[in-house]
Amino acid sequence: MDFDAYARTAVDIVNAPLESMQDLTALFGEDSWQTSEATERDLIALRRARKRLRDVFEHGSSGRDMAAVAELNALLEAYPMQPRISGHDTHDWHMHVTGRGSSMSSELLAGAAWGLAVWLCEHGSTRFGVCADERCGNVYLDTSSNCCRRFCSERCATRSHVAAHRARKRAAETGAALAAAQIPVDDSDRAVVTA
């Protein structure tokens, strides 16, 4: 099983808009099994679970390990794992997390919860991140070598750094303008001391 892929499914679910069936098609692709099997009920189930999955990332990224674990355990209970072997020919056998008889959303959410649980056990909850760009808020899995990632993408990192640079530049220009505009001190009121 590719547990990282299951954990990335959780990231995709949290970051997707999930307002319409077209959002599911955009998320999974036109020709995916998820799109072909998706129903309105799946969309509603994914939308409801998205908040709980986001909570795992928010708890983990803010150092609340016990809360992240409690939420993951609740998700694992709500979407139980039922492993099965799947494949299209004898050379393509691989494991799936839930039985094919379950709904598309149940299968995805079971995989997402399982992937995040394995991720937490292997890497720790500090590897769950929420983008530091206040205009974004997407979640991510921190795969950096020293656990220092702060943004969900290079785009957000660049946008945030450029905005911070411009803010510093404006502050410096404003400070210089204020300093230049200060009224000079009137020295005529000072007593002159002579030796």
C-alpha cells in the first residue's frame, strides 16, 4: 500500500472546494473511477468529513498531538478500513483500503484517515501543515528534510515573501518621509553659553 498516496488524498479533499459535482470531476479527473462512481451523497459526505480532516492538520501543526490523534481515531472508527487485493491482471495486484461494495466517499475517507494515521505514526504530527499565507489556508504534508516548511506551495511562499518585502519597503519609505517632514527645532529659545 502506498500510505503516502492515501495521506495525499486527505490533503486533496481538504483543499478542494467541493461545492458541486464538477468540483469532484476537477479533483479526480474525468476518467477516474471516483468520478464515474460519485453521487451527490458522496459529495455531501466528503464535504462533511473535510472539516474533521482539516482539524487533524490544524491540531498537528499547532503542536496539539493528543487532539490530532483523537480526531484521527474518530475518523478511523467512522470510516473503517477493509483491505482488499485489487488489480486488472496478474501483474498489477495491489492493496486497496476498503471493500468495493462501499460508497466512493467511504472508500476515499477510509484511505485518507488511514494514510494520515500512518503518516502521524511514522513522521509525527508536526509534519501536518497549514499554509502560512493568510490568503490561502490550504493544508499540506511537510516532506522537508528539517521540518521547516511553512507554505503549501512555492506560489504561496513567493506571494507571501513578496507581500512582506513590499510591506517592509513601504514602512521604510513612510519612516523616511516622516523623518524628512519633521519640523526643525527652533534654536533661538536656547541660551547661548560662552566661555
